[in-house]
Amino acid sequence: MDMSENFTYLSTRGLKSSAKYIFIVYLLLTIVVLSMFHPLNAFANGEEDVDNDTIQTVLFLVPSFSFQELDALVSQEKSDSIWQKGGTVAVNTRPDGEYSYLNSMVSLSSGSLAVGVKGWNGFQQDELIENQRASHVYQQWTGRSPTKPLIHPHIDALMGKNAATNYRAPVGELGERLQTSGVNTAVTGHSDTSEEEIRYGSLFIVDKNGEAEGSFDGTVDNDAVHASFGQQMNEDLVMEWLNEQISQANDEGTDGLYVIEWGDFHRLFEQKADMNDSHFEQRLVDEEERLVSILSRLIDTDHLRVLFLSPMMHGEAYQNGEQLAPLWYWGEARDEVLSIYSSTTRRDDLVSNRDIAATLYDWYDVAPPEMVTGKPLSTEAVSTINYEVMKEDREHMFTVFKERGSVLSLYISVLVVSLIAVRILMWLRPRSIFWQRLMTYMLAAASSSPFWFLVTGPIVSHVSMMVYFILILLVSLLTSWLVVTFTKHPVISVCFLSFLALTIDLLIGGVLIRQSFLGYDPIIGARYYGIGNELAGVFIVSGWFMLFPILQREGAKLSKTLIVGVTLTTQVILLAASPFGANAGASLSAAVMSTYILYRFTNRDKKPQLLIVSSVLFIGAFFLLYLLNTMTSSSTHVSEAFHRLFSGDFASIFDIIKRKLAVNVRIFQYSHWTQLFVTTYVLIGWSVWKQRKQKNDHLQTRMIQAAIVASIALLFLNDSGVVAASTSMFITLNVHYVWKLRVDIEETGVIKNTTS
């Protein structure tokens, strides 16, 4: 029977026999759609209810402070500890350029990924820059006479450099808009060493003219002989300065934002190489005690919000892969314990550096610039801080980040070798049942590996990487033996397992995806939720191939049509919807594949009409993607892209396209996935070229063609298209080879009706 009739035939008899299938698939679709508006991982936002006329906030910056130091402080477990109040999260501080204190500070203060400029610093007017007064240099460079105590001569260069990037970070806008709205802003402290001056705290309050209120050295002891580089923050002077600022703001009835750059940890770690270990450890303990002391005094100040933030971890933590920085927030209600949630990351243990400026805009009810891509942090009162749980999750992220490169390099190499070995064995065409079954075992094992990388993600931080990789190998081989021995379609069975596991995980919030080596990496920061491109490629083609046994059966035309239609529609919804996959490129690729399937599986005399229908369906998928990302309260990069598109901001859309192309180029040049991409595309291309003269329209041929279309669509529609194209073509090639093995066996007459 011609399988194309599956998509064109409807009958009363088919309808009756398909009632149970209709009920099941529509129930599934209803659950998916309802879950989209009531996601299982939703977070109930809460706001503090404190009656106070003005908002007074201290932004306490401690550069070179890492989670190593915070873990030590929290572990002291004092009953009255400040670490048992407020709320804490980790901050992804990755900037636009390379990691550095300056790049991180520009990103944090602008609300978008940003970079610094060479020579950037803040100066008091009477300080010298190359033997000239800073105020004179400022006037020479900008043509303006300074009107505030602190000046930044490189402001125009910093604004211009970031305006030319794809992110167009709005440098200086936060300080400018806060001051225009009547918020009192000031900064004190610095991170100077004997080698260089470092005053980056003012980036949070500097205006677009490069000026700010405050004093860099007014709260620093410059003759502290025992301190690193002879400089140390003076706790009493800091509190005196702050009380003066708050008193002035209260007298004027204005809000206030006060930035304190506590540079003592930075100076200590900068001098560590010249210190003996025991002395350094003692000095570190001293600095930790001084930090707790000043924070305790700040927290005890009435009606003051304290936002403690490390803008950059020290070098040792960075080299160890611990590339997240601590944030702790104490609200005006002193004894309140808080959970902090980021709409950007959709997590309560990790926030984006872009969220900090967005939160400050929100606190002071100031409209942010359009290029601020972060979201205000929200808080909810809780009974206790589950710091140990958060620490365990954080260490898992560190482990995945540190070991990801080596694990994926080995994994991809094994996959490439396996595919090449199978291709060579197929070329030699051995007539032994042993070799045929061995190749089937290899292909089934390789196909099951993404499934096992997904479900074993939670144990990554509890075993060594060698043990973990051996475990993946063993369970993949065991799965291969089981599906080859007990199922008629081994690789198709594995596709079903992968699709089912990914579907369930997406519905419950991607718990497994975010812990897997094949999931997204929140420290890299390209994605914080949904489904990453590695598993998106597996998800799309696995969902298609698992339908093979259904399409292969005779009769039940209507039920087959409904099952295929609902499966592919559900796939697009799961990939596109904000609470689930939130992957625009993958959802559009799935829509492209579905459109091709509709066209390819239709009777030949209907093809001209189907060209029109297919075009309409693809456009419909585009608008479905828009609806799925705008009808929910959660904002995503997809919904923001649509917002910019429909608001006519084509420059931003063009920037996004350029950024995605640049990512693909970098991945192709440097990523391990390039090996798998080149191998799979060359091998599938070789097979297609060999069969070019065969007029073969079997079901298997059409299914392989549809999967190839999906892989090519993933390549061009995704920001990491090389990755998604690799994994999708890898599964496609495995299925193709297993089907080809069956044909080869049957042609030799050695065995009939073998596995497929």
C-alpha cells in the first residue's frame, strides 16, 4: 500500500477504529498546552512590605571575593550570623569580552554584556594623570569643564566602544537616569595597589559626561603598614561617610544609592604571590572578620538595603573553573530570610550579571534603556536559607563547566571512530552474522548515549570523570544488548526512549537537561533554561524516527495521521514555548521538517496544492512561535526578539543575526563538535551520492530525507547550528546504517527479518 495515503485518507471506519488514539493524543496535547500557562517550575514572586518614605541602598562591592571565602564564612555557623538572614545567589559575571574586573563591572553597571577600554579609571579632580591635573586632562579630552568631584576622562571612548558592539551596552545611563530622577548617588573606596589605580565602583553612578559624586580615597587608610600595599579600607570612616550621605538624602526627602568599593580582598590576593602561606591565611582570616564587621554595621542601619556583590572572583577561583561570583542581599526588614529569583535565568540559585542594573532601575522606579537586557530580581520570604543545597548545585555547575571540554572531546572522538568503523565494515560487506550484529550493537549503543548523558546528569559531581565515562559506555552497551535482543527495531526504540525522557524533562522544568554534559552550561551563559542545541537535535529527529513502526503498519490511516500530526505539533510547542524549550531555532527547524513531511508524504497529484499549504503552515509556525513566547508572563530572548521585530528595531535584529553567525563560525573553528559535524555530513553525503540514481521512494528513504532537512535547518536557523546539526545528523546516520544493514543482510540471503 502506498504510504502517502496515510496523509490523505479519511473514512468513517477509520474514525471508529481510531477513537482511542484520538483521545490519547489530544489528552497529551491538552496537557502540554495547559502546562505552558501553569509551568511546574513557576516561582511565586514576593515583595518586601516595609513602610519607609525613601529608598536608601548600599551597593557593597568586594572584588576578588569568591565562593571559597563565602563558604568558609557561612560554615562558621554562629546563631546570630548575618549569613542566616537575607538571601543569596550566584552571579554569572561573564562579560562581552574576556573575563576581567573592568569588563565585568561595565557589564554589571550597564545591564548588558559589555567591555572596557584601555586606561579606564576614575580620578579626583586634583589627582595627576601623566603629570597633569586630572581635571585638565578631562577638559582636554572631552571639551567640558568638570562639575563634580570625580571624573572619568575615558567616558566617551568607553561609550563609543560599547555602542559599536552587537550588545550596544548603555554605559552611563544608570547613573544619568538615577540622578535625573532625583536619586542621590555617591561612591567611596577603591582597589588601588602600588602598581595601578583601580576605581571601578563609580561605573554604577557615573553619568554620560563621565562625572560622579563621592570620594575615592576619603575612606582609605594609606599608611596601614600591615595591610597589603599599605592601603586598607577604614570601617569607621566608611560608616561616617555613609551616615552623612543618608542624612543629606533624608533631609532632602530623596532616595539614595551609595556604592562602596571594598578593595582589601583584591589587594590581598594581588600580593599573595609574595607572601608565605601561613601569613596569607592569617591575613585572609583578618580580612574576613573585618568584612563581617562592616557588613553587620551596615545591616543594622535603619531603613537601609544592603546589596553585597563580588564583581569578579580572584584568579585562583577563576583558574579552578569556579567562575560564578557571590551576591547576598539584606532587605530593610532585618530578620527576614529571602529567596532571590531571576526571570532572566528562571532560577533561584543563579542570576545574570545583566539583572543587577535592571534591579536598581526597578527599585528606584526608573525606566531602563531598551538595551538593558536583564530583568529585576524578585524576592520571596522563606523560613531558612538552604545554603548547603545551593552549594551542592553550584559545585555541580562548576564540575560540568570544568570537565565539559575533556568529556565531550573524548565522547565525540568515540562517536566519530564508531561511525567510521561501521562504514568501513559495511564497505567490506562481510557475510557473517557476527559482523552484522556487531555493527547493530555499536550503532544502538551510540544512539543510546545521549539518553544516558541526560538521565545520569545528577551524579556528575559525585564521581570521577573517568568512572563517569566508563559508566556511560557500560550502560550504553547494556542498552544496546537489550534493544537488539528484545525489540524488533533497536535504534528506533532508543529514539523513543530519548524523546520520551526529553519530553518529560521539559514538562517538569528541564531538571535533567541543566545537569547534563549535553545540556546548556549556565556559566558560559548563552542559555539558562529550556533545551540546548545538543539535545534539541536529538529531540527533533528522535521524535520523527520513533514513528516508523506506526507508519509501517498497514491500515489505520486516520490514526496514523493523527498520531504523526499531534507528535510533530507537540514537538514544535515543546521547543517553542517559553516555559519549556524556548529554543527558537530548534522550533523553526522542527516546523521546517514537519512542512517537508507534509509535502513528501502527499500523493503526487496533490503536490502543487501542497506547495501553497506548506508555505502557509511554515508562516503559521512562525506566528505560533510568536504566540507561545508572548502569551506567558516569562520573558525570553525569543519574545524580546519578536518585540524588537514588530516594533521596527531592525538594527537590533541585525545585531542578533550577526552575533549568531559569529557564534557558528567560532564553534566550527574551535569546537569538538566540528569533528562529528564533518564526519556525519560526509558519510550521509556519500550515501546520498551513491543512491542518486536509484529511484527509491520507500518509507525509510523519505524518513531519512525529512531528518536531513531538519538537520540542515538546524544548521542555518540556530546560533549554535553546528552543534544541533551534528547531533541530529548523528542519530539520522545511525538509523540509516541500521536500515541499510537489514537490506544488506537480506540481499546476501544470510538472515531474514533481522533487527532494523
